[in-house]
Amino acid sequence: MSLWEGRFKEDMDDLVKKFTSSIAVDMKLYKYDIMGSVAHAKMLAKCGIIPPGEAQKIIQTLEAIQKDIEAGRLTFDGKEDIHLAIEEEVIKRVGETGKKLHTARSRNDQIALDERLYLRDEIREILHLIVDFQKTHLELAKSYSEVILPGYTHLQYAQPILLAHYLLAYFWMLERDKERLKSCLERVNVMPLGAGALAGTSLPIDRDYVAELLDFPKISENSLDTVSDRDYLLEFLAASALLMMHLSRLSEDLILWSSPPFSFIEIEDAFTTGSSLMPHKKNPDVAELIRGKTGRVYGDLISLLTMMKGLPLSYNRDMQEDKLPLLQTPEIIKESLRIYARMLKNTKINTHQMEKEAREGFFASTDLVDYLVERGVPFREAHQLLGRMVKYCLEKGRRFQDLTLEEYGHFSPLFEKDVFERIKLKSCVFGKNSPGGTGKRSLKHQMELAKLRLEEKI
Amino acid sequence: MSLWEGRFKEDMDDLVKKFTSSIAVDMKLYKYDIMGSVAHAKMLAKCGIIPPGEAQKIIQTLEAIQKDIEAGRLTFDGKEDIHLAIEEEVIKRVGETGKKLHTARSRNDQIALDERLYLRDEIREILHLIVDFQKTHLELAKSYSEVILPGYTHLQYAQPILLAHYLLAYFWMLERDKERLKSCLERVNVMPLGAGALAGTSLPIDRDYVAELLDFPKISENSLDTVSDRDYLLEFLAASALLMMHLSRLSEDLILWSSPPFSFIEIEDAFTTGSSLMPHKKNPDVAELIRGKTGRVYGDLISLLTMMKGLPLSYNRDMQEDKLPLLQTPEIIKESLRIYARMLKNTKINTHQMEKEAREGFFASTDLVDYLVERGVPFREAHQLLGRMVKYCLEKGRRFQDLTLEEYGHFSPLFEKDVFERIKLKSCVFGKNSPGGTGKRSLKHQMELAKLRLEEKI
Amino acid sequence: MSLWEGRFKEDMDDLVKKFTSSIAVDMKLYKYDIMGSVAHAKMLAKCGIIPPGEAQKIIQTLEAIQKDIEAGRLTFDGKEDIHLAIEEEVIKRVGETGKKLHTARSRNDQIALDERLYLRDEIREILHLIVDFQKTHLELAKSYSEVILPGYTHLQYAQPILLAHYLLAYFWMLERDKERLKSCLERVNVMPLGAGALAGTSLPIDRDYVAELLDFPKISENSLDTVSDRDYLLEFLAASALLMMHLSRLSEDLILWSSPPFSFIEIEDAFTTGSSLMPHKKNPDVAELIRGKTGRVYGDLISLLTMMKGLPLSYNRDMQEDKLPLLQTPEIIKESLRIYARMLKNTKINTHQMEKEAREGFFASTDLVDYLVERGVPFREAHQLLGRMVKYCLEKGRRFQDLTLEEYGHFSPLFEKDVFERIKLKSCVFGKNSPGGTGKRSLKHQMELAKLRLEEKI
Amino acid sequence: MSLWEGRFKEDMDDLVKKFTSSIAVDMKLYKYDIMGSVAHAKMLAKCGIIPPGEAQKIIQTLEAIQKDIEAGRLTFDGKEDIHLAIEEEVIKRVGETGKKLHTARSRNDQIALDERLYLRDEIREILHLIVDFQKTHLELAKSYSEVILPGYTHLQYAQPILLAHYLLAYFWMLERDKERLKSCLERVNVMPLGAGALAGTSLPIDRDYVAELLDFPKISENSLDTVSDRDYLLEFLAASALLMMHLSRLSEDLILWSSPPFSFIEIEDAFTTGSSLMPHKKNPDVAELIRGKTGRVYGDLISLLTMMKGLPLSYNRDMQEDKLPLLQTPEIIKESLRIYARMLKNTKINTHQMEKEAREGFFASTDLVDYLVERGVPFREAHQLLGRMVKYCLEKGRRFQDLTLEEYGHFSPLFEKDVFERIKLKSCVFGKNSPGGTGKRSLKHQMELAKLRLEEKI
């Protein structure tokens, strides 16, 4: 018989029991449920609601239960949820005293506490993994500080850039992810216990003490809102969706770059798999899976947004279905960051192939525009002049570097001998020194900024 | 060492192994994987690709493996996926012969086969559960054929209707769900094996024979499309999202109706739960959970749509992430239909309360409009006249049935004594006999139509 | 003053008027609203509810209004919605008689009629555009029936295939899109008028006659369901999401193939755009925009699914927000199909580059496996043997076609001179003649099947 | 001819022109495009890239163009986008000089600037609207500080609460929305111009000066990331989705409360609409539309998440499709907040009906539990004892307040006369004074906290 079945006349239908049970998923929260119950029991004693000795007994029992769970000696299959399962176990072990644990508490505020404790840990771990991944990017950027890569827009060759500049682009995306998660953490890190079912309680509890015990900087301000709220999780899921979107873009580039026509990189064998049929295959599975898992995280976000839409206040049972997103998304994020940090370090860069491709096409076209602009030609005119030069080259099957000065002269008398210096690949790349640009000086400054960010406290 | 690792120099990183493994989920497909392998082996023998005796041996081994799995004697923890796990087990048991099983086959077409076999079974089961649920609606409609209910638009009382009419509204929603799933099943029920990795094979296989063995009415037409395609699953998820949307609306009404201010129904204790804190609570949890699970199914749909977006042909590893939606959504649908069919039958209808509420408000207003229209007043004029009558009643705190004939006369001389007959609750409901209307004759006809539909073959 | 404001004491707040008005979008349905009103008026006359002469007058007025709208002489800015706007205009033009038009009708069934009429037309047009696009694929497949292309899985070269085979993969995807839309059309093509606000009517209307006039094969069966239902639109949006997903994959391949490292195709200038800054750029914008618009269609689907989730029966004003998806998605689909059919025909195929790339890598590896399998080597053994050959080649920097027979002999004595014939590119492609395979005979058969499908009535 | 068509041989296909054009939507950004161009021109002059006099001429022309647009004298129908349209117009008006405006700039960084300027303004306006709406809640909470309301969980009566407490629940939700938007604003408020197409520029630009002119606290750190990034918009859309989710919940409650069986509130006529068919209807359309528009905002979020998923770096044309979400979602948010603030103030509270309903049911059950707990009964035992009391009352058709002390005694000897004081409705509500609870003292403190928040700078 369930703990709340006092008023009911018949046994719960088995099908219903299975349908309404959440133990299969919320079991994973056992540690946080116990942590919360320990703090709650301490507070009940401190406030004189239960005798200190009984609180002590409850706490010891809770700790013993945790050990038993962790040793695999205790499971809760068939129970309704983790909260009732643990409370029942306490009662089973210490009798009457155990029946005092749930005083001044409801599952509505209890689950909010468990989820917030759990999510706080997960976010902190993710923040560290992001920093690790950023470090990987920064280190690789240092190692490849002179490697030149064709920069694409529309997947068409646009301008040559430094590989280091490319790598740092991801550094800054991750930096924003970090900022978002830190901001989200502030709203996660709020102590909900004491909201009761929805209205608070008339018993003389001390919510600030519980917050202190559990290291929360503040308590929630409105009990009704507290039990109705899943913003903390939604905001985490939204931040996660953006993070995965970033990783999906990195995946796309890695998949492209390891595709034979590109051949910019070779992923270590350890991070690829082969084919059950085709013995020659070596597939960038990790990158593909991460790109695919992006869909899972988007799905988690939309599923919780849908659940919460249009729910009347306050708690509704629909909200129990938040468990899958709660448990699944942090796992995907952590795995993806961890595996990518290692994989990136173990990826061979074919610098020769990158540079070879970077020399193809009309990589210097904007530099030639700038050359003319510096000599007084209005930008738009210079742009159109270059358009004609490109057309000319395409017809003749040549590149800028193949033209003679005479040919340059056909397009503009402003071209002089120094133009050949200007259209060298390195000149084009190293010279783009506007702040945030791919030029050598800019890059150096960017790296310093990145380094400073990594020194900030998480 | 994995079966495809011939070309690799180093062991797979453990983290990668875990990350790329799908065994934890695709294990659930073991039955279909074996079913497919048995048919494949038969075909290989029939076509002379492997000797009949060896095929026989493979088949017996596969059947033994199935028995071992079902008896819990064989698990595949730590394996990469169900396909390799079973093939490895076959090889382990019969040696060299087992190495012939995967001839002329790739995991790309094999997983498509497993998924289609599985989904075909699931859809068929769901179709039966829909029919059961429709029967419940039709039976209840019969039992409550004269109960009158306030019909709402905008959750404001609009016109009185028959409860039977309300119940049948869901019958027709489910009928469309059935049609969609049957239509989807046609595209699921296509045999993919023989597409190989993406290009077919030069070995003399007989795909039609495999289709015959596995009871598929046709084979897929293009090998490249076959291994790239997840339409069958997406279409199923979309049909499921609509079905769950329907159930979420039913849930909403049941939750409303069991809320004290409505009190139209009382759900059996067996289908409700109580509160850990408040001893008096009896909550419509099943309805809430089904409404909440709608979000899960929407999430599954969007996750697979996202995964498939922008993938180049043909197979990409992203597609492995289709497993969670594949396994989760059918489960949710089946559980929800099963539990709702039982719950609906076990719900007490407070017919008295429904009728009481139906007598409130200006339920006869459109009937009075029609009364005037029948006497030659243009509809829009009659409509405005009634608007004035409503305002008058609101000011006087009265209802249409409380007005005297004289008062009626103030609004229009066309009102005669028979107006009182017309504004009786039963007249208003029973008389709306346009086809599909809530009137008694219409309802009888509608029930006959519904009965005919249930007689159709699924 | 609005037509329904009889009971209200104060003017509608302007902000509210703007907020609740839908005229800006539903104006686009005017043609269908008038078409429906004409049929409704005819029916009212036929059933003796309004005099034939008055119906005639209404109909003529409606037709005049349509002409005035189409000539730009009549606009409805500031009106609440298209239904009231047109009814008001009729009343303005013909006085009292006009007030009879809305007899036995509600905006709830009227908007359902407008939407179904509109969507029916849109779906039919889309079906024709799909067929056009399929024809393009089939014609191109014929033109390029011997061009060989590297076939990719995981964006790694897997096996060589025919370009025609690739093109037909999209033919079959589109075929499924067509099937889904045709199936959806059956549920769109149902006549809702006569459901009234939610309960039907007591007036002696003839819904079958309206259906006949508007060419609907059947009428809706339950008035409550009829006004609550948006399945027809949701199902269309889901089918559209799949279609766009297909186009997003084609886009991805076209973008890849026109990227310099691939250079498999060159899109006509007319279908590309340049850069505001870089004079040499030529971007595959059309393909990118179509890939991007996929997001819009997914968004439309999720927005309507969200809107409908958990709504109580019957009509709720939330449903008015279905207009944007209703009007936007068909437009995106039609534009995308139209522009892609033209673009594909105007794309230059670099057959030389495709074949050159197809000769790279170990394209014959499965053929060598099959060679050994045909000579009795168990598949899995042959697969591993080939794995070793690949590793050997990689170390020596050679390809299968560069090895001597002696070197082949090191791996297996079964290799004989005929192996060199077998590993020719054409042998590998043309020989994969399993049904649906890329082989020449298979392809011929596939093309015949495709041709037959195009001959089917839409 | 377009400004970038130098290299092209043929005219753009008309269909393509229409398909790739974004002017219909980005026209709305004209003000920000001009603002950005003015700052850019000033910077070019300051850095000596163009002569000060020419910059002056360009700036004056841009200002004249803005006036012409705002006066309706200038439209850009048929143009490709707002950036080219304005640049062309400048060139048309000032000739050669105008051709210098686009120096050291690309549309890629220009559109990022326009969007960020626009979004910054929108977010600031939304923040003010949120504060207004919070003020409304706080004022109403003050006005209704003693009104008692049944508090629901699972839409079942749980415990009585103060209406003021209910209203403040929304205050805190909005507070979180505000925090999220402020945090988002930090990442929006970053100056992107100078990133060029993707690599920065070799011209000696001064990005910090542009930032200063446009009041940006900082500039973006990496040019590649800058043109690839739409995080700022995605984050805004995610925050908006949560905000709309909150409003959808408020809508749900308002719709419920204005439904006849509840009748807790009456919305002013000005914020409702009537029925085209049923003269007595008065519908809570505004609340329904806001609930429905939630779907639109979710759809915008998912559409942009989908668009960005898997895009290779850097800019891709897919990103142009961000315009609809960019323009639509802020509009929906602003309208919804504005209209709700006014509507809430104009809603009549039926305090009598709320209290009447609050007296129904077993509102004091947790208070009786607490009564027993205070007298030493273990909570779980007290809870079960109350369960039996509820069952007893249900069987006898009585409420706690109807029982005699003797009857209380049957359940526990601890019940004394003071129990009747404890179960008074006001005692139950006013006494729940745990921090954040619904009790009178707690509420007072909560209101002070809320007031402090409103005094913070936005």
C-alpha cells in the first residue's frame, strides 16, 4: 500500500502503477534525494519540530541506505518514485521515527530540490568540460599558428585564413555557451524546499538553514511558483541546444574535411569505425553521432516546452515527464565534450593539402580590391573591376598570380609591380589585422584575450 | 576485436566504444534481427550462394540464440550493436560456416529491415488498440445516449449537446489516426534487404524470395534510397504526434471535468493517485501523464526531423540516433491507449451535474434565432435581436425560460406561445438533426456509420 | 460595430481589435470564402430556407465583390476577419437580403471550409509540381545513364554508382511524398459546412448538396469534431516537413558537389548569387535557401502541434493562429519545387571529375570480397582478408589496380588473372544487378518502374 | 544589374530573384541599416580611408533616404535586400562618392550589425513592458491582499491561498524572464562590424570607434565566428519561448476562471469577442490567442535551431531565413505583454465566488496534519489518520467543519476544542508563514522583496 493511500478503497490497477511510476528514471537522483533529506532532517531538529536524537537516527539510516544502494544491495524496482521508496525504506528500518521525516515537506518541493541539486552538479561538470575543450582549441591554435586554410562562405572558397583563427572561432562559441550556462546556474542554484505542496507551511521551519546546509546562495520567493516552475531545466535545455548546435557545426566541418575530396584532416583510427561490408571504410562516426545527437537535445527541449505549455498553476503531474530530458541531455553534452576534446587532439592535420587548396581560386580578390581602394578607387568600382578580372581569368584558365603586369594594366593603370607581393598567399592572410581579423597581429591579440578568459573562475 | 577492424592499427578507444555502441537500445530488436537473418540465410541457400546444409546450421543456431536470449542466458553488454553481436555469436557457435551469414548484406540494409519488421508489428498492435478504444467510445455513447452536456467553445458554454455526440467526436479523431497509420504502414511494409551498403550486389540474390518469407508485399526500388531512408519512421512519429494531440485534448477535458467546479465525472480510485502531503487529494494523474507524454512524442518527432535534415546521401551514422524515438514512441502510444480504454469504462458520469450545468446560461439562443429565421427574420437581424435579449436578461438576472410571453413580445411580435416548447433543453438538443449534428436522429445515423467503420478489416 | 456586438456595452479596445484581427492573413482566403458562400446560398434556396430570388441576389453580389477584390477596388483593412468583412460588404450592397447569408452557418464551420478548399487546391498544385520534378530526375537519369559517381556513406567513398541511380533515389523519395500528400488529400477533401458552431442546426439544410456543389466526395460525420479539427492541416505540414527534409538533403549534396574540392557540378549563373565584398564568389544560394527554409516548415509544424496540444473541445480561438503555417508552408513547397526543377536542368555535370574521383580509393573492395566469396571463402574471412589488403596498399601508397598478380597471391591463392577484369570501375558498377541495385540491368528496370509511376493519375 | 554581378554572364532568373530576395522582410531593418552605415562612414573618414567631405556627403544622403522612407516617398520593392537597396540609392544620389560607402565592409558583418541593433532595441522595450506587467501584478496583489482562492494542484483543490500570492507567482516568473533577457542582452550588445566577409580586413579600420558611436560596450573577438553566429537571436528566442510559456499558463488559468463552472473572474467586454452565430457568447479571445501564439514562438525557435544545425563555417545563405523569427517573435511578445497588462487591470474578480469555492472540500487537511504533528504524532501517521477522516467525511457527506469534537475524538484523542479555530479558512491561509508561503506575514515580506526588484535598474 502506498503511503498516501489512506483515503482509497481499492488497490491501484497494476497497469496504472506501472504507468504512473517514475522510479526507473528518478532512481538516478537517489544521491540528491538523500542529501536533501539529510538537510531537511537536520533543520527539523534545529527548529524543534522533531527531537535531535530522532533526526540523528534518520540521518544515519539515510546514509546507510545510500551505501546499500551504491553497493548494489538495495534496489527499488516496482516502487512509485524515489522519494516514497527512500522514505518507506527509512520507516522500514527505524519504524515510527522514520514517519517523521516527511514533516513539513511535499514531493512537489522535494523533487524540485532533487532536480536542482542534480542539475547544479551537472552544469558545474559541464562548465569544466567546456573549459577543457576551449583549452584544446587554444593549444591547437598555438601549434598551428601559421597553417593557412581556405576560408569558406556558402561552402565556396572566400578568403584564406589561419587554421588557428578557425579553431578560435569555436573557442568563442564555447565561451558564450559557458556564459549562458553560468547565467542559468544562478537560477538553478535556488533552494525550493519549504514550499510544501504549493502554499508553504505553518510549521516553524527554517528554509535559510537548509539553503546553508546545501550550499544554496538563496531561497525561492513564492511557494506557488516554486512547485510550478521548471524554468531552470528549460533554460538549461535551451543552452544545451545551442551548445550542441555549435558542436554539430564543428562535426560538419570535420566530416567534410576528412572526406577524400577535401582530405584536410585524418581522424585517428581510435575515433572512427569501419564497415560491416566494405573493408576499406574508415568513418568519422563520432562526429556524425554528435551531429545526430543534436536532434536528441532539440527534441528534449521541445518536449519540455510542450509539456509546460498551457498548464494551470500549480503542480501538475505532466511535469513528471521532465525526467527523460533532465537525465538525457546532460549525459549527451558531457560525453560529446569529453570525446571531442580527445579526438581533436588526436586528429592529423594535412597542412600541405590545406595550403594547396588555399592557393586555388581567386583568394586575393578582396586584397586586390583593397589595393585599388588604397589608391583612391571607390570600393564599388574596384569590386566591379575585379569582377571583370575574375571573368577574364576564368576564360583564360588562369589565376591572379599567373597574369602579367601588362595584363593587370589592361584593367587599371594603378596596378604596379608591388601588386605581386600583395597577392602572395601569406600577405593576404597575415595582413588582415583589423581587430578580430585573421592577420598575425590580430591573432596574437585574440589568443591573449582567450587566455585571459580561461583564467577566469568558473 | 570488431568484425570490421581488419584495416585498423590500434584498438578502439574505450570512450569511443561506449559512445558509438547502440546495443543498449537496439538489443530490443533482437527478435527481428534474427527473423531477418533466418530469411536471409534461406535465400542464400536457395540461390546457391551458400550450401543448404550450412544455411540449415546457421538457422538452427540463430533459433538457439533467440531461445537463449529469451531465457536470459545470453546478453550482449559491451557489444557494438545487435547485428554484430548476433553474427559474432553465430560464428562462435558454428565457426567458419557462421562467417557466411553476412554474405551479400550490410548493416545498412539489415537495420532498415529490423526497424521495418519491428515497426510493422507495433503499428498493427496500435491499430488494434485504436479499434478497442473506438469500441469503448461507441459503447459508452450507447449507454449515455440521452445524457445532455453543455457544449463549449472557448470554454464558454455554447450550445447543449449529447454526451454521446461528444464521445463520438473522439471516435472520428481516432478513425483518422487509424487511416493515417494504415497509410503509413503501406510504406513501412517494404522489404529493404539486398540494398547492401548502398549499391546492391553482384551476387545472384533473390530479394523477392526474402520478401515472401517475411511477408512483405513489395521490395524497395532503389538501393541508395533504401539505406538513406527513415521516412517510414518519421511518418509514424508524425501520425503518433497527432494521435497524442488528440489524447491530450481528451485528457484536458477529463481533467477539467473531474475538477470540483465542474464535477462532471469521477474517475475510479484505481486510475488516480493521492498526495504525499495532502491526505484528501485524488488526482487525475493518468490523464495528466498522457497529456505530458504528448511532449515526449513531439520531441521524438522533432529529434528525428532534425537528425535527417541536410544529411548527404546515403547512410550517415547520425541515423543510428533514431533508436530512441523508434522504441519510445510506440511504447507511449500503446500504454496510453490501453490505459485510457480501461479508465474511460471505469469513470462515473455525474449526469445530473452535467444537465444542471446545461440548463445554466442562454443555451437556447441559437434556437431562438432559428425560431425567428423560420418566421422570416433575416438571420443577422435575429442574431442582433437575441443579443439585446441576452443583455436584458443579464441586467434582470434572468434566463430565457424565466421570461414571460409579454417580455418576449417586447423584442419581437413574432414570438408566440410555442416558443416555450422550443426553448426546452431537450428540444434544443434533440432537434439539431442536420447530418453530423447532435440531434437524436443524426446521432442514430452517426452511430450506424461508426459501427460500419469498426467492421472494416484493419 | 461588429456583427456580433449586440450584447456588448462598450466599444472594443483598439489594441484588442488589432490583436484579435486575422484579416491581414486570412484575406488570402477570400476566393474560397466566396466560393463557399455561393454554395451555401444556393443550398439555402434549394432547401427553402431563403427565397431563390434573394439567394440569386446574394450570389451575384458575392461574385461582384470577388471581381472588385481582384481588381484591387476593394480592401478590408481594419476588419476583424475575411468572413465578417465579406458578409458586411454583402449587407452593405444588398441590405436586408444580405443579412440572410449567414443563416445556419457559423464562422467555426466556415473557416474549416475555407481552409479545406484552399488546401485542396494547394495540395493538387504541389502534386503536379512533384511530378514535374520527378520527370526532371528521370530525364536527367536517362541523359546521364553511364556517368559514374563515387557513392558515399558517412561522406566517405563507399562504392561507385551510376549518377542515374543517384538521381532516381530522389525520384522515389518524391514518390513517397506524393503518396503521403494523396493520402492526406483524402482527409482534407471532406465537407465541413453545416457543423454550425459545434452542434449542427435544426434548420433543414442539405450538406450533401453543398458537398456536391463544391466537389467534395464526402461530408464530415460529427459536428463537434468538425469545428475542433485541424488534423488536415497538421497532416499536410508533417508531409511537407518530410518533403523539405528530402530537399534539404539534395541541397546538401548540391552544395557539396559545387564546392571546389568536389567540383562535380557547376550551377548555372542564373541560379547563384555573388558577394557584396568578394568579386570572385559564385554561391549556391538557391540550394542553401531551400535547406534553410526546411527550418521554417519544421517550425510551422511544431507551432501548430503546440497550439492544438491540450485544447478542450470544441473550437478555441487559439486555432486562429493556424493561418501563418497554412499560408506559408504551401508557398515554400511550391517555390522550392519549381525552382529546383529548373535549376537541376540547368546544372552542368562535370562527368570527368566525377569519374576521376570514382577511381580514387578502394572502390573495388566489396567486389574483391564477392570474388572470393564466389570462390568459396566465407564472407567474413574474405572481408578481413580485404582489410589486410587495404592496409598493405595504404602503407605502400598503392591502389588495387596497381598491385601485381603476385601481390594478390600473397593474400590468397584464389586470385587469378581475371581479377583485373573484375576490378575495373565499370565492372564494379554495371555488375551490381540485384533488384534496385546500381547495375545496368537493374537501372533499366528501375527506370521502367519509374516511368509507370509517372503514368498514374495524380 | 546587381552590385556584385561583375563576373556573371547572364541575367538572374526572375524566379530566382524573387526566391533569394529578402527585401520584403528586412525592409523593416532600414533604420538600423542606415544607423550602421552612418557610423561606418564616420569611421572610414576618421581613419583616413575616405575623405571627410565625402563621408559627410554620404551621411547626409543616408539621412535624407531615411526621411524619404519614413515619409513613404521611397520603397524598395523588387530589390534583393535592404543593404544593397540603400547602397544603390546612395550611389544614385551622390554618384562616385557613394561607391565608397561599402569599403571594408561585407553584407555578412553588416546584417549582423543591423540585427543586433534592432534586437537590442526590442529587448530593451520588452524589458520595460515586463516591468509594467510586474507592476500590474504587484498592484493587484496589494488590492486583493485578503482575497482567498482555492489553490490547485492537478486542477484538484489542494490548499487555500491568497489571490495576492497567486498573482505574485507570476511576478517571479516574469522576474526570471527579465533576468534571462538581460543576460541575453549582454551577448546581443556586441559590435560585429569589421569582421568583413569572414576574415577581417587589411584596411586600417577602427572597430572600437564604431562601437563607441553605436553605444556598444564591446566588439566581437573573432571575425569568422562573428559572421557565422546567430546565438544572440537563438538565445532571445529561447528566452521568449519561456516567457510565452508563462503567459500560456496565465492564459489557461484566466480561461478556466472565466468559464461558467468556475466564474472566478469576469473579463471586461473590451477584451473579449462574441460569436457570429451565438448571440449570448462572450469569449476570452485575448487569453486564447496568447496561448495560441505560444506555438508560434516555439515554432520560431525550432525553425532557427534547425536552420543552424550542421552548417559548416562560416556564413551560409540558410541564415537569411532568420528574418521571420527575428521580426515576428518580438512583435508577439510586445503585443502580448501590453495587452495583458491592460486586460488584467480590467478584469473583475468575483471574490465571493472564489471564497465560496475555497470553503468546499477538505481545505484544512494539511492543517489538521500539522495540528497532530505539533502534538507529537509522526507526520506519516497523522497523514494516514487524516486519510481515514476524509474517507469518513465522504461517506457521511460532511466536511471537517461539520464534525463534532466527539467525532474528531474517534480518530485521535489529541484533538481538542481549539481544533475548530485551526480549521477556519482564514487560519489555514494566514498561518502559512514559512518564507515564501501564502501566510500574511510571508506575503508582506514577499511584496517588499518584489518592490525592491522593481526599483532595480533595467
